[in-house]
Amino acid sequence: MDANDYSRVAAILRQEGQAMRSIAATLRSHSIGDSWRGQSRRAAEGSLADTIDECHRAIEIIDGAEREARLLWRRALQTPNILGG
Amino acid sequence: MGSGLTIITPGGLAMASEEVFALVNQCETTAAAVDSTAWRLRMISPSIPGLAGAATATAQVGERIIFLEKQLRELAKRAAEQEAWRATNLQKKADGTIYALVAGMVWSSGGRGEAWAASMRGDDASSSYPASSLRGNEPAAVTDDTAAILRGRGGGASGVSLSAVESSSGVTPATSMAERVARIPDSDTPIRVETYQLPDGTTHAEVFIAGTNQWSVGTGDSPFDMESNLGLVAGVSAASALATTQAMRMAGVKPGDAVGFVGHSQGGAVAATLAESGVYRTTSLVTVGAPTSTLPVKGDYPAVLIEHANDIVPGVGGSRVTTNATVVRRDSGHQRFDVLGAHSTDSYRETAAMIDLSSTPELAHGGGGPTHSQPGRVSVFSASRLPGQPPPG
């Protein structure tokens, strides 16, 4: 693995983090309205809120992995003297 | 990174596999978190219509992260295998193993060159060394017998005869890496020596050395043949190095003079050997597409080794030992089996021009040592082996 490899990994994780943010935004903007079925409106709202929380936790973990890849990228650039020209 | 150059300055190269595995674990945790979200979304989407798309998108994110994790795991595994392979084979080298440039012999033995080239790239699953997806080619290991034969033959350094085919004055020193690579002569006249008399009375020379021009093993008339390649990589004497020192002597370069060396392919191995010989006061070294991995730069002078990732020749010198040189790698963009394209001086000239645009301090000198604009003299030499010359003592 050299600096370029870590850079690519960080870029992929960033992209996936953005995808999850977009999903979280979709969930937040979703209106339960009259469309819920088979359970009380309150329960449906609770399930959606839990899922949004879960989604945010996933985003935090993805961001952590991206930070780790960036850290390794910077270290590859500096300490072992591998530079992308 | 936009230029496509990878520049490795002295000090080290690979990140520890453990760090890669740590990143793999991070990806694993991430994938699990995303999978959990996707599961929740699948559970609630039947009750809350409109969320099916979000569930699918989340599952896709999870799949992509799992794919990334698998790729990282494979890279870490191969890196660890390569390190183990290097350690084992570098130890063997101490008791006589050489990593030899056997391509020419294989090619001349009837079309097995592509198979060999494929195995060098790691395409051949039956090869005895790990496939190399991270850093290009691992060498073929040729042991004991070849080294013994070379030593018995005096390493191929039987007598050579030199002829100056061109000699003129008024040449000015090259000022860039591209210009230096462009001055490497054709293999028919493989040695070009430029000498400059400096105002302080000292001589500065630049020597440009071409690559292999005969793929025979000491049976042709060129000292730049496979026998010399093997001799250089094995660390014994080589007719091409002998021819170069003879040409330098004929051009008036004396031991202790300041000399910059530039060489392509075998010429690069000759350049690295002479730069480290201690005979001259080496001011700079530039090699392009040369099997210099086992010819470390230990001296304190600017040294740049330029290698195309898809050129098989730099890889056949063996696993790279610690060097003070700056290594610049680039994929030349040639097709997989276009060995000559990736190895040609034309394609290396393009890379040299890109290096001239780099802001990396280790590359700021244009491949040269002390700068001066003193006009000098250029001599170009042809060289041939002396027939029937017995190997030296």
C-alpha cells in the first residue's frame, strides 16, 4: 500500500459516507402522512426515528474509517517518503 | 498525483501490513453498521411506503464497503507475502544467488518470452514467487550455476575495442532530465562522453550509456550483450562497464574527475556500477528502465532511478535494496505485452519531461550535479569485443 492506495480508499469511503448522508436526508424528509399501514402512526414514526439514528451511527463509523485512511495517507506521504508527484 | 508519477525518496517504502489490516477492520465495522441500517430500513419499508429505494441504496453502500474491505485484505496479504519473499531471497543472495536478466535468453529460445513476461507480472499462478500486484515485477531467481559460469568466464569482461565515431567541441551541458535522457546514444554507438574544462582547472564529465544491443551471451561482438547484463546484476565484471571506462579514458576523463552518469537499461546498470565504483568523484546519476534494484546508491550525490511500472526490465534486477536514490515510477500507458514500448528511451523521455515539471526537491536538479554553462567536447564511441581474448586471470 502506498500513498496513492490510501488516497483511493479515503475517496471511496468519503463517497459512501455521502451516499449514507443522502439516505439519512431522505429519511428525515419522509413524511409519514397517511401512508402508514399495519401499525399505529406513533409506532411508525418511532421506527423511522430509530432508523434515522441508526443511519447516523453508520455515517459516524464511515467517517471514522475515512479519517483513518486519511491518517495513513498523510503518514505515507510524510514518514516513509512516498510522494505523489 | 495528477501527473501519474510515484516518487519514492530515500528512507523506505511500504506501510506495515498491520496498518492495512487495521483499516480492513474499520471497513468491516463500517459494513456491519451499514448492513444494520439496511436491515432496519427493510423492516420498516413495508409499513412506510416510499422507503424501499432508501433500503436498496443502503444495501448497495454496504456491498461496496465489503468489496473495498476484501480488496484491502488481499492487498495486505500480498504485501506480507512479498515482504517474506524479499527477506528470504535477499538472504540467499548473500551466498551466491543472483537475480538475472534472463529475458533475452528466453526470447531467443523460441517464443517463451511472453510467458516469462506474464510470469514476471504475476499472471502465472504456477510461478514460484508471489504475484506482484502492488509494485510491479518481482524478479526471476537464477542461482549459483549462472554466477559460477560468469565468474569462470571472468564475468564477461574479456577485452574490448573502442572507436570514436564522432568528436566535436562546443557542446553545452544538459540542463534538464528530458535533455539528459535525450542524449543517451543509440545502441550501435553506445557511449557518449562530454567533457567540460571548468575555470578552476578541474574537469567535469557527463557520460551517457545506451542499453543492450545484442541478446546473445558473449557469442556476439557487442560488449553490451546478455553476458554483460548477467555480470552487472551478479556483481562481477562486465564487458560493457569495461568499454565505458575505456571510452572515458579515451575522452580524457581521469580517476578522481567529477563525473555525472546517465544510462538506459543495461547502460543504467553500468552507470550505477561506475557511479559507486569510487574511481570517479560522482556528481550525479540518472538511470532509466535499468535493472538497478540490487545496485544500491550509497554515495552522497543526487541519484534518480526512473522506472515504468509496465516495463519488465527494472524489475528483473531483483528486489530493491536500500538506496539513497530517488525512485520515480510511472505507468507509460503501453499495452501489456508491448515490452519494447514501455522500455523505449522515447517513452522514458516523456516521463523525464514530466519529472522536469515536478516540484519535488529531490528532482529539482534536472538530473545533473554542479551547474555551469562552460562549452565542452563530446565524443561518441562504438565498442566491440575482441575475438578470442582469454578471460582475465
